[in-house]
Amino acid sequence: MIISNNRLHWTRGAHGVCIPGFPGPAPVSQSVKPELSARLMKRLLLSAVLGAVCFSAAGQGTFRNMDFELARIPQNQPWGFVPADQAFPFWTVYYGTTPQTQVVWRTTSVGTTEASLLGQFPADSLGGPTAIDGGYCASLIGGGIPGIGPVDCSISQVGQIPTGAASLLFKEQPGAVPNNPITVTIGGVSLPVFLVANFPNQYAVFGVNCSQFAGLQEELRFTAPSVVGAGYGLDWQNIDDIVFSSTPISVPEPSPLGLAGLGLAGVLVLRRRIFIMSLLNPSPQLAPGSHQRSCWRQSTRRSWVRRSAFPRSWHQSR
């Protein structure tokens, strides 16, 4: 190390490299330029990696614990009730509109409204649900509460939606009731949920389009609606890996073949009704093209319109 002219140099042989922050560059010969180029490339590569990580973190706005991996419950802890703020940091659990201070760990109910944190292992040797991915995931059961009736179960978090967010994706294991997916609301607005990908016997990826909320401070809420059944409603929804995306979800549109089939079906129904009306009002023996035959056709059409516009009971009373 050499100090000269207010410059601090780390020397390698006869040459040195200046430490950033001190005035003036150190003299560098052509023999060390390849070494410095390699170091510069490494620093640029490291900066790019760090920038990508920072961009990925910023891509979720101010929302936290979207994959539920910040849970502070040990995997080997026996199943039972645990504090909600330790099971779901940064989230608030609701049964209906009532915030909850306790949730269940490593098991689920069989009909009672309940929020559970699932881990890597089932509750006992008899088996049971486990996390979709990683160490933890959330399980929401829309069931019932004794003395109250069916009650929804939800978790919510308030944060800023990323500026470039176009959609929100999440993994889900649907519950016992078909066609009853989890409800997603942002800012109190219920959004249509679309199936993005399906992995049978594992999980499905669902998503909602949310570009209208980009850059806003809003509440994000997932709700397992209660389904009325024998005794209580029962429907569980396991969710994990919630992530905002800059790519919108394409909404499926009807195919041209399907639209053509629908139009053909409408034409056939119309022709059938006209045929039935012709049987109810048989054509008189009139010469083709005559004025009387044209008047009969107009009368038949008016009669068909009248019969279509009024209920059957009205015709019977006539």
C-alpha cells in the first residue's frame, strides 16, 4: 500500500489500483487492464443480479408474506391452535367480519369456519393436508359457526399494488364443492377468477386481472365462501404463492364455430315455430301469387306474433 499525493493505492508489483472515494485515478499500465476488465465485468454482473432481485421484490409492491413462508411456527410443533399473527404475519384473518386472534396449525375442520396454516407434515399418522409448496400455505374453510350459521372465512392485507401490475396469480387446491372457487377482492371489488393452468392431483393456478388498481393503496382479500349443506356449509380452499404479474390474463372468447352453431340452433327453433303455426292455421286453396294468398300469409304472421307475445293462459281464455 502506498500513500502519495493524497492518493491511496493498493499495489501489485509496480502498479496500483485506486480505492473508490479518494481523488484521482492511479496510474495503470497496459499489463493490468485485462485484470481490471475482468473485475469490472464481475462487478457489473453482480450489480445486474442485485438489481434483478430488487426489481423482483419491488414487483410485489408493499405486500409481504405472499407465499406464507414468514410463519413463525416450527414444523415439528404439534397440531393445535396458534396465534394468528405468528401463523400469518402481515395478514388479518376474518370469520365473517370478525377479526381472529387464533388459527389452527397442521389440521383443518370438518364443517366449522376455520383458517389453518398447513406445514410440510400432516397432523398425525392418519395423514392430512400439507403445504402446496415450500414449508407453509394457507387453508381457508368456509363453513359455519354454532348458533350463527354459515360464515365465510377470509384473509386480507392492505398494501400498494405495484405500478406495472396487470394481473394477480396464485396457486390453489380447490375444496369439496365443485365450481366454487375462492373469491378475490381488491379495494372491495370482487374480481372474476380465471383458470390459468391445471396440474391434476397437485394444484391449479388461478388469476385475476387487476390493472385498474395499479399503483393504488388497496386491501387484497381472499375469501372461502360458506356453502350451505347438511348442518353447516363445508368448502376448503388451500392457497399459496400469491404474486403480481405484468402480463394480463387473456379472457377466453367464443370460437367462430361455436357462434355459428348457436346461430344455426336459433334458425332451427324459428323454423320449427313457423311450421307449428302453419299447422294451426292451414293454408286455404288459393292460387299462387294471388292477392288473397298474400293476405292469408300476413294474417298468419300476425297470429304467430300475438301467440308469441302473450302467455298460453291468455290464448286459452280467448
